[in-house]
Amino acid sequence: MSDGVTSSQGGGPSSGTPGRTNSFRGGILVALAALILLVMTFSISSPTVPRILAIAIGLAGVATAFGFVPIRGPQDYYGGLVLMMLATLALIASADLPGQRGFAFGPGTAPRLFAILLFGLSLAVTIVGIVSQGPAIEKYRLRGPLWVLAAIILFAMIIRPVGLVVASFLTWMISICGSTEMRLIESVIAAAVMTLFCVLLFVYLLNLPFQLWPQPNAPSILWQQNVEFFRLIFGPLLKYLGVA
């Protein structure tokens, strides 16, 4: 998205034609992403909060596209908007999970708390990009995001069969590979510390029902999950084509 939203450092959309053009492209991209989030809210049982947030982000994108928002710090402004969209997506994904019951945290409590916290902090970052001067968006490399994305996907695939300890450790190790400054010993220590932190936080402090260690039938569970995922994603297409 950085190629379409790069703005001049001196004055955002009011500093000249290139700035206005880039702000228009960036605002349109933000509005389209918010529209996708808004459509996703119609498939959940508790859509009120994420729907309001998606509409707010969409309005911010439209205001940016038409020059109503002075962008003085493009990195902070667009980075904050992206994180706000990520927080909204997390709220949509966890909307159907049961919440807190009395003093006991449900499976959806922690994700929603962290998503709301992320949205608030991201909103603050976005405001900083409006009121204070900041650097323009620079070109970025795909190595870091790709490694982090691969780690997240792997965690989602293996958390159930191999447990929280193994899944967390592998996730942190793969994420660290996205840095060019990775050192093996320091990375192993950092991954072990963060794994211990996750176990203490989610299992013992929040009392969430995570399995810590691999199950005896972990390979079969992993295979079944992949088959179910394939059916969920490609099943409607195959049915439409008459294959399944």
C-alpha cells in the first residue's frame, strides 16, 4: 500500500499536486479496505462495534481522499489506519466467541480486549500523523511481513495438535527470521522467554483452556484441520463447478 500513499513530508495533500494525488490514492485504498470490513460484519452475530469502527475508518479514508485531512506525518497516519483496520478485523473474527462469564474469562475476552487496546493506540498514532510533522512512507521489503505472516498461519494450524508451548516457540522463531539482525542464540532465548510469558498469561493468569503439549494423535488432527480448511475455502467453488 506504500506505493499508493506516499506523501511529501512538507505538507500532506496541501503541498502540491503529487501530495494530493497520493493522498487520494491512499484514502481510496483505506475506504475500500474499510468497505470489505463492513461487509464482513454482516456475517457475525454481534456486529455493532466492529461495524461502527469500519464505518469510521471508511469515512476517514474518504476524508483523506478528498483532502479534508491534513497529513503531516504519512508514516504515522497511514500506519495507524492500517493497525485500526487490523484491530477491527480482530473484533470481527472474535465476535462469535463467548465472552466473560462472571469473574471467568471466556475464549473471546482476551482477543477483544487486545483488539480494543490496539485500536485505541492506533487512533493515537493516526492523530499524531495529523498534528505533527513526520517522515514520508518509504519503500519496504517483503521479507519481514512474509515471515511474520507465515508464523501467524503456522500458529493457527498447529496450536490445537501440538499445544501452546511448541506452537508459541516455533511462531516466535519464524517471526524472528524476518529480521536481518537475527542471531541464533539470542533468538532461541527470546523465543523461550516469550513462550513462557504466553503460558503464564493465557493459561495461568487468564485461565484459558489451552493445551500446553502435543496430543498423541497430533498428525491426524493436523491432517483433518487441513482437509476441513480446504473444504471451507474451495468447497463452494468445487460444488459450483460440479466437481464435488
